Amino acid sequence: MKIERKSITDLVDEGLQKNTSGIALATKRNGKWIETSIEDFRTRVRHFALGLDQLGVKRGDKVALHAENSAEWMIVDQALLALGAVSVPIYATQPGDQIRYILNDAGAVYYIYSSDALFNSFKPFLGNVTSLKGTISLISTDYKEAHPLDQIYTMGREAEEKEPQLYQKLKKEVDPDDLASLIYTSGTTGNPKGVMLTHFNISSNVQSSLERTPFNPEEQRQQKILSYLPLSHAGFHKKAGELSGLKGKLSIWALGLADNYNIDNPPTGLGLLKMKIADALVYKKLRDFLGGNLIGVNSGGAALAPNLMNFFNAIGIYCNQGYGLTETSPVITVTTPTMIKAGSSGKAITGVEIRIADDGEILARGPNIMKGYYNDPEATREVLTDDGWFHTGDIGRIDEDGYIFITDRKKSMFKLSTGKYVSPQHVENTLLNSRFIEQVVVLGAHRKFCSALIVPNMDTVKKHFKDKGMTFNEADPDFESQVEEIIQSEVDKMNEILPKWEQIKRFALLDTLLTIESGELTPTMKTKRNVVHEKFRDKIETIYTRTYEEPD
């Protein structure tokens, strides 16, 4: 495959020409899907771009976009790219002080937001960003100084009437090497860093990734892609637990088969027959529960636990995962139906090279690698070598067939006082194989043994109590010890498949989920380990001050 030097807008134009459905995209609001036709999408992008041009936004200018996934987000982003301006996307969950930092660091000339619900977090800091020329609201706002969306469209439409060729003229000036986006990584520590991605960084990555798109190219023209976060068992076990009689028993039996399915060693003979029966009686209904049209799931952003990949493939929904980072535009590797191993993120895509450094760190090189961190040459030098290799910060391995397996973040690994190194993410993913465990953070740096903070899955715990004929009463003095007993049993089972030094010897329960809002998770759902350690310091100290004797 030859990777062509194209701008993102040229690539999108080609995609829209191949789309025979007539629908560019759709956004769900108030329970209803609102579709945007291809013609309408093109017109809105054109008019918004020209409206921004009338406001003085020029090639190379940075514009912040603070909105949820929506048609409007796509329209604004494409309009900015067509102008040669630089899109600076802001997470919908980003706190106001971080938004201030990002806009100041980027030198943003406009701040575009979807609603007051998002704007209110940043509003107190608005006057602290001296580069801003104004704000634009996409939906509705009480802020009178903001330009409403319709006003920008009107300005663009009027500019087009005066100069019909202006849009194409501005668009042709965009070079594939122009900066397309400045994406500030959420980071688990310190201020976010602005990742500089060019049009060609992203367009090359799209072209290569399309080779691994697992669906028929002809059928794909009529298929829809849904973006959402996060992936879980979609409540299947909970639903099964709510059923009674024969239906309940069949569901539990079928889900048990799915839980033990292994895509690396699929069942044959009697095992295959059981899967076919389970599919006819249960799995088909599960697929219908998800709408009946879901044929595949691509997972990214964080490691996909092998049991989840196995589970979804078992019930007839192709589930794979890819690997990459913001700095790599983002895809480095991805799997396909004929190239899949549980726990692996697949092989490198066309044009991308990967290798493992002496210390186990994954390195990548290719046309998708960022130009560097904005305003931070020192941080850039730390991760980019002179010959183009990017240090991902992830630890992993490549097997004899070229499949990559991600073990952990390099900075997350810690050493026990015994000298043994521990990969906490690997241990956490193992523990998350238990349906009784919702969240877990593994601890043990400079300690004698590993421990964990665990958030139980209370829905599953409640069902367990019910199945055992026990009363589910959180006010009962014995309740916590009963839950601890359940979790201990699960930890013991998971410890059997872990190396001795990575086994969890002690744990403490948390009664609330770790969240973005409470500060323990990044906007991309990664654990801020330093925050967790500080916030739950007393619980952690209690774990390690309790009497502990190493078993024989």
C-alpha cells in the first residue's frame, strides 16, 4: 500500500464521495437521533469556515473547541482544518484551571463551546487568557458576549455570495505538513502537554488503519460507527441474574460458556455444539439487546482485558483492540478477525515500525509520529530521538509472530523492597477478570508485598447475597466483613495465576467509585496514582501496619 500525502479535509472529501447513504453523521439529543446529510454537512463546514475567516481567523491560528461528541464538533473541526487553522480540542470533563492553562499555552484566538454547562467551568478564568479575541457558542448560552452559531453561518454565507471561490482558495493553501491539531494530553501528573499533529500525521494514519478495517468495503458504505466510552459486559450478567426459572438458568449457563471462551483456542466438537446452542437460545438475544445491528467493537484508549475480548467474541460480536497514543496520531497497531490474539493489540500498521528497547519500553517510528510538544523542546527531546523513534512510555513485548502485548506504563511500574519489579496494570487487569471487582489500584512501591484498593461491584455482590438466601443490608455491622470475604475469595483465585511477588497479600475496600470529577481519574479514564496514594494514605498505611506473615 502506498501512503499518499493528503490533507485531512481532502481525505474526508474522498470518504464522503464513497458514502452512498446520503447521511454524513448523526447526534443523539433528548432520546432522538438527529441526522445531518452529506450536502448539509458540506454546506455548514463551508459557511462556518468562511464565517471564521470573516472574524479574522487565519492559517496557523489556534482555536479551542470545548464540546461533547456531536455533529457540531465535527463541523467546527473540519471548518478549522479547511482554513489551515489549528484545532485545539478540550475534553468535556476538563476543569476550568486546566482550560485556562491550555488556551494560554496554545495562544488560542477563539474559544468555541457547546453550552453553558461546559462554559461555566472556564468562565471565571476567561479574563486570564489575553490571546482570546472572542467566544462562540454552538448551541445556546446566557453569555451575551459570545457569537451564536447562526451568526457565524450567516457571515460565511454572505462572504460566499460576495466571493464564491473564496472557500476553495483558502482550502487549497493548506499543506499536508501544516499543523492540524494541538491536542493536550490529559497526563496523570503535571500540566498537560500540547501534542503537535500535522494533516499528514493524521491522514497517513487513517490510510494505514483502513487496511485493518474488519468489515467488507462494499458493505461499509452503509455502515455506521458509534463512538462511546467505556466498554464493559453491558450489564449482561446483571440481566441474567434478574431472570428466574429456566430462562435464568439457561442465561447463567450460556454466560458461563462465554466467560470461559478463548479466542486463541476456540472450542471444537461438543464444546462447539454447546456454543451453537447457547447462541440460538441466549447470545442472539444479547445481540438484540444491543440493537441487533452491532457487528463489531474496536477498543482503544486503555488495555482491553482478555476476558472482555473473549466474552464479546464468544457471543458473536467481533471485538478487537488497537494500540497507540495521542503522540502517534493515534494508531500504532490493531487486530483484525484473521489477526487476533487475546491480550494482544495486533501488529504494526503499514508505514509504522515498532521495536522494544533494552529496558522493555515500546518504541515507534513512522509518518504518524508527532512533530513534538508545543512550546516544550525539552520534553520533546526526552521522547523523540534524532532518527525519529518515539518513546511511548509503555512497557511491552513482541511475540514471534509480530504481535504486540502491552504490559504497563513505564512510570507506573514500581519496585518492592525485596527488589522485585511489579507491573500494576497487569495485576489490575487480572483482578478485573472477577465480576465482583469494579475498580482496583495496586500498591506496593518500596514495600515488602503488593496490596490493593478495591471498589466492589455492588450489583454483583447484591445478586450473590440473593442467590445465597442472605439479606443485603449495608447497615448490618457484619456487612463489610461479608463483602470482604467475597472479595478475598476472588483475590485468592486471581493470585493463583500471578507470580508470587505480584500476588495481592492485603487489600482495603473503597465504598465509592474513582471518578474524573473527584480527581482520581484523567479525562481518558486513566488512574492518577499519585492522587489515589495521597487521598487514601490512611487506608494504605493501615494495610501495611497490620500484622502480616508470609505464608509458607
